[in-house]
Amino acid sequence: MIFAAKTTASGLIALLIAFTFNLDQPQWALLTVFIVSQAQQSGPVLAKSFYRVVGTLIGAAVALLFVALFAQERVLFLGVLALWIGVCTLGSQYARNFPAYAFVLSGYPAAIIGVPGALDANNAFYIATARVTEICLGIMIAAAVNRIVLPNSAVAALWQSVATARQALADDITGLLGGDVRKSTASLVSRTIAIENQRASAIFENRELRGRSSSIRLLNIALLRVGGAAQSLGEQLGYFRRTEQPVGAGIDDTLAGAVSALKLWQTGAIDAAGLEQKLRQTDARRCFAELLFPMPSSDSVSSRRAAAVSGLRELLAALTAYAQAYEACISGSAPVPGPIPFTPANDPVAALWTGLRAALAVAFVGSFWILSAWPHGSTAVILAAVATARLATMGHAVPLALAATMIFALATVPAFVIVEVLLPLTSGFPMFALIVGPMLFGCAYLMSSPNPKTMLMGYLSALLFASVGEFQNRMVYDPVGLLNTSIAAVVAAGAALVMWAVVAPETAEAARLRFLRIARRAVDRMAGARSPVCFAEFETQIAEALGQLQSHLRADQPGDLADLAAGSRLLGAGHALLRRWQQDDAEPLLAAASAHVSDSYVAGLLERGRTQVFAEPSRQVIRDAA
């Protein structure tokens, strides 16, 4: 409710200022308010506002360049515009968080400014100045209202997420060590990515947090290491549970001791030092028990038990490191001396396909405009550029584009009633606000919903209402023009839907192939002589790739769960391999650097992971994995 009231007030204030100074198209100020507003906290509003200004200025400069070069030839102009939007969309796939948003906003503002500028080349500079002024007005109003009036801090939300991740880690690890097959460490990867995204927003709010940014990233890396070690150990213990073979009294005692220590640490009864002491004591008891009571077994079982012991010790070390990193991060007493790398999971193939879809959508709608001579074709081109650029930064683009098509069509009805029936009966801004305000409030209220579908409905309805309203200081009512603008919005969303559904669709299989390519490059860099990857870079890159893979898989499919488990194994396996190489001499590392990791190797890792989760592996598989 508070967010809806603040957003509605921001939109009306932006319109009032635009009306007062008689700006050219005040609806762009209203559109900007809804684009940059965030329901959860004010930090993202500040971050989005900054990058939107940067992107808008770049887009305006490019639009003026295109108008100067190609205003006399529509085909060339639309071609270079589509190419520019495709390049910016491709760039948004390589950047992360709000820098990616700046890439997007360098693209479609070129269409917003360039298309009207090309139609009226003599006034192109005036049009560019007007659009930049209107957009910056909306940015400043939204940022000021969200920052001053009952701000919801992103910093508080970040620390809450950090505390929640600590509790989730303790619950998942204790359940996994206790034999609960329902527990999984896959959620820890999602929490890591969410915390990193919140950190990128919160640093715009708090100077102290900027100084502790590296500590938060170090905590995230420690969380990933716990998840990877727990995943590996869980699979080793799962073998003994499935085959009903004893894992050993020493290991059982260590598991029970680790669970007890974790519960004490989770409740705050002991700190990181206390947790480390108890975990060391439990591991020492295991070593003592194995010396006193060695267990005779076959070679295969012995290798399994040795692997379980190694995985257990790795997990205990990872838990100790996480507890220490958590205390240092919360207290701020031990700042990290240097920056911690957080490598994005970039994939050139997927980025190229995304840029191609965006360029083709703009080119398709532009061709339709030229061939049909549709008076509102220019609006369709602008909206197609906006739709494709925004879809590139969202997951599951096809369902979103389908929803946008339906919402634009349905939202036309209330927009028509308000703009063409009720507004002509009003006079003055107070009456205007009384008629328009409830619609804006309703859209903002839907945007505040935690349900993504409801939020999307409110967001898209607000965009359509602001676009078709064409609010001016002196309103000109045109029912046919309103309907044509709505049709242009539906055509733009439909073009985006077609391109994302036809051109290299984002299916679950495509997500698996994307993960394979990213994993292959990450593993290849582990043995690279030119730019060898470090612990943090490898783990964060695989973690983000896992998050992207997880968003396209289903939790009720055993094969999908096996893929996630196999991907999670790469975190632990990569960390162990890097550590082994660092402990060895330089010669073995240089020898390994000459061997490039093939796609079949990474595919083999995932395939072995799939079979190992649900079937007892053979000796050959064990030998290969070792």
C-alpha cells in the first residue's frame, strides 16, 4: 500500500511539473517513474536511476548520429537502429545487475528519440532534448520520493537475506548429514546469487556497506564452498545408505557431532571459534576410533569410505570458514584487504542469439511499417525496441511476451474509458489527478505484490496506460489514435513473442547446453597458462551458471534434479583440483595447461553425476571420477 501511494504520488508530481513547464510529451516522465520504481526497497531505485540517466544520454547521442546519417533513407535507418539495439541487447547479457540495465537503456532510447527525429529531422535535436528532459524528470522525482518518504532500505533487506542464508545453510547441512533425502544444497546457490544482486543495489545507499562489499562477496564464496562440499559428501554417504553397508562408527560419530555443533552455532550458543573447536574435536574422535577399530572391507568399499572421509573433512573445513567469514562480515572487524572477484557466467552463443532476436524483432516491425504505410507504425517500432530490450534481461521471455500481449489487449478497455470518456469531463489538474490517480494506484498496487505474475500485470498495465494516454497540458482526445497505439503495443509484444519462440528458443535443453559451455570454459581456465582462474572466479561462475540452469528445470523431474546435483559437484571438484594444483610444483601445472578440456569431458561429468545419483556406480566410473 505504501509503495502504491508513493509511486502514484511520484507519477502525478512528475506530470504536474511537466504540465507546468509545458514539456513536449509528459507521458515519458510518467513512464519513467513506473520503470524505475521498485516495490521492495529504495536502493534499486537509486541504482536504476543512475544507470538510466547514463543509458539515456548514450541512446540520445546515438539517435542523433543515426538521424544525421540516415534520416533520408528509412531502410538504412531502421537497419542500423535494429543493429544497435541488437548490440546493446548482446552487451546486456555480459554485464550484470544495473550495468546490464545501462546497456539496455542505451538501446531502446535510441528508438524513442531516433524514430520521431528521423520523421522530423529539422527538429531532431529538440526532440532529443525534450525526451532526455522528460526521462530525467521522472528519474529525479521517483528517486526523491522513494528516498525521502518512508524509505525501505535495501541495506536492511540485504542483512536479512544474509541471516536467512545462514539459517538455511544450517538447516540444509544438518538435514543432509542426518540422512534426510529431501534436503538439497541447490537452494544455497540461489541464495548466493540473490545476495550478490542485493549487494549491488545496496551499495548505492550506504557508504559503510561499500567498504564491506568484499566481505559480503567473501561470505558468498564461503557459502558456495559449503554447498559444493555438502553435495559431494551427501552423494558419498548416499552410496552407503543405498547399499546398506556400514560407513563406520567413526564417521557416524563425526556426523552426529557435526550436526550437534551446527545446531548450537545456529542458535547462537557458540561462535565461530566454538564451532571450529567442536568440529575439530569430532574429527579427532573419528581418527582415534579408526585407529582403534579399523574396519575390514573390499577395495571398492575402502575407496568409497576414504572418499567419504575426505569429503567430510572438506565440509568441516568449509563450515568453519563460513562461520568465520560470517562473523567478520557482520561485525566488520576484519575487512577484506582487496576486491573479491565475482565472475559472471557469460555465454557468447546465448548472448548472440539474444541480440539477434532483438534486432530481428525491430527489423520485422519496421518492415511491416514501411510496407503497410501504417500511420502508427513508428509507435510499433518504438514499442518493439522497448519490449525486446526488456525481455532480454528477464527470464522465461516467451511466457512474459505472451502475457504482455494479453495484458496490453485487456488493459486497453479501462484505459479507453478513463482517457476518452472520463477525462473530457474534467477541468484542471486536481480533477485530472482524481480520474487518473486510481488507475495509477491500482497498477502500482499490483506491482507491489510478491507474486511475479501479479507484479507483471501491474507493470505492463501502467506502461500501456501511460503510452496510450498521451497526457498533455492541453489534452487532445483521439479515440482512434488510442486504439491504434494499443494495437501497436500488441504488435510489438507479439513480434517479440514470435522471435523468442522461433529463433533459438530458450528450452530446458538449451539451458543445459548453455551450462555445458560455461562449465567447459571454466574447467578449461583451471588448466590455462595465460589467465588461470582462481578459487573465487571458478566458484562464482559455476554458481551463476547453476542458477540460470535451475530456473529452466523442474523440481519434480528426477533427471532435472540429477543435472543440478551434477552441476553442484563441479563446485567441490573444481575447488579440490585447484587446491591440489596449488600445492603441487609448477611443472605439473604447466603440463596440464597444454591440455584443453573438451565438451565431451564436461558432458561426461554431468552424465556420470546423473547416473551416480540414482544408480550404484561401477568401478570404472569411480576410477574415472578419481
